[in-house]
Amino acid sequence: MSAKQPDSALDFKSATLYAVRLVLRDAKLETLQADLEKRMADVGALFENEPVVIDASGLDTPLDWPGLVKSLREHRLPPIGFIAEAAQHDAARAAGLVPVDLSPLPAARPASSEAADAAAAPVPHQQGEVVASLAAPADTGDTPAAAAATGTTALQASRLPAMVLRRPLRSGQRVYARHSDLVIIGMVSSGAEIIADGNIHVYGPLRGKAMAGARGDTSARIFATQLDPELIAIAGIYRVVEEKLPSDVHNKPASVSLDDETLTITPI
């Protein structure tokens, strides 16, 4: 007996799009390209292959949209849309982009509980050239994308049990704990990358890159028994560690938290 044919060859279904918001502070293409090169070198593969919305709302000067789109694609950052004043729209559309609105959607208020109200609160906007609360590909080490309007409390509530690795990570290796904390029992070598939607705990030397709160959880923290990282990041706010940390935390037990969009390192 033949299978029943569907009534329609396609269906429309609701979906949430996660994207990196690239906030432009300068209209000069050469300046943007140089800064993009540096930023991508700093954060490794953190944003690679993530959809990008170009935010040029703070610019009055015309922008070289085709040149910027080309540069982003060369860095494996596919641009999908833009935010800009009306005078920029024609040029942006001609470059293959569409205008988008990243305003948080109003949340449906459930029957009434303080927890539900807290879960509906949007994450504060993260200022910076790259605004990124990173999100959720498969658990194979692929990088996350930005979750623009997800509340921190809701993110915490959806977490899975912690991912625990009882082995060191070598240079070039990358681990992503999707929807959970990440616990590493062993060394994280220089050149290794660890990413988690929740907290990161390293019981051993942390010498590579550590990125917590990848889906925008600003309350996430990084803990290490020997802190000596190349880069630390929480909720998309990052710091490249080019010189030794202060003596009270360098190679010692310490935690990293995000306070008013500033990364704070505290001895444990």
C-alpha cells in the first residue's frame, strides 16, 4: 500500500534565530577589517560559522557594505541582516542583507510566580564591538551562537547535569558543554579551548581559553585551581591575558566573574 502523500510540500513553523550582533564603532573599512582580524585571532573559533547581524545604528557615515560582507565571510562569519539608519538601507540591501529588529519579544506572563517573572526578564545588552551570548550546536566541539533575548534565570533552569572530563586537554582541542557546567579534572594546555553554557571548573592548570555563560548567562563563573589563561570570557565579554596576572591569582586558585560588564578575578 502506498504511503499517504502530504497535503503540502512545505510548512511554516516558528523558530528562534540565534545570531552574533556585530556593533560597528567606525565606518572605515580598513579599520574594521584590522579590528576584525585581531578579534578573531583573540577568540579563536568562538564565533566561526555563526550568523551575524551588522549593527551600524551608531554610524552617520556611509559604510562599504559589500566590502564588510566580504570580510565577514572570509572569517567564516555569514552576515544575514543589518540594523542601521534609513540612509544606509539601500546600500545594505544591495549587499544582500535584510533589515532586522533585535528588540526583545514581550514574554507571555504565566499564571503568576516570581520565578516565572524572573525567567521572562531579558539579558542586559552586552556592550562591545562583538555582542555575543553564545548558543547551541551539537556536542562535538562546534561553537555556539548568540542568544539575544534569553533570560539568565531561564538559562540556568534549563541546564543539564555537568559535563565532566577526567583528562587533560592538549593544544588544538576544544570542548563545549551545551546547556551545562563543564568540569575538567586535569590540565587545559595553551591553545586548548573550553566553552560552557554554565560555569567552568578546572581542577588543574588552566592555560588555554575558557569561555563560560556562552548562551548569555551573566552569572556564570570560571573556577580554576591554577589560573594562567590565554583568554577568559563570560557571556561574550572577554579579556585576552597578554601579561601575567597579579601575583595573588597567577597560577593560584581563583574565580572569574562578570560585574557590570567587567571581568573580575578573585582569589579563592
